[in-house]
Amino acid sequence: MDRQNFIRQIEDFTCEHCGALVNGTGYTNHCPECLWSKHVDNLPGDRLNPCGGLMEPVGLKLKGQEQDIIHRCVQCGETKVNKRADNDNSEAVLKLPIL
Ligand SMILES: [Zn+2]
Ligand SMILES: [Zn+2]
């Protein structure tokens, strides 16, 4: 049976920055403890970016009631904007500079 095309939407993963076990929700793209992410998407969730570098949370962007976390890839330097997740560690979020 060919499982090559099987796309797993919900994935648990171990954070490569702090080692926390992260329970995937299908939307999870960063660690809720240290907020680091991984450069794996071109578009959110597509997992099509071959870079695979770790993405450092470099700042917070405020949009009304919403908070976006800015991530920068330590490998290729690309920055991405990600929605803050409800279960993100608020202490870690508050430590980010507001951009
Ligand atoms: Zn982490
Ligand atoms: Zn990258």
C-alpha cells in the first residue's frame, strides 16, 4: 500500500529547542513553552518548505485583541507571522518585544 501521499494533519512533536512534548492540534506550529517554531511550511500547514531550520520568536505584533508572534528562521533568516495560540506560555509571550 502506498502511504506516500498520506498527509498527517495532527502531529505531536518534541520541541527541538526546549525538549517539551507538544500535543499537535493540526494548527500547532510552535512550542507553547518556549515559542520556538520550525521552518517547515511555505503556507501554514503545508509542510512543504525544505529548510527545516529552527525559528526563533523575535517579537510580538498586536492587532486589536489578537497577538501575532513573529518568528525568524535561524538558518535562512526568513521571518513569518504566526497567530499566538491559546495555550502559549503567557510569561514567554510577555517577554517578547512588541514590534
Ligand atoms: Zn520549546
Ligand atoms: Zn528557514
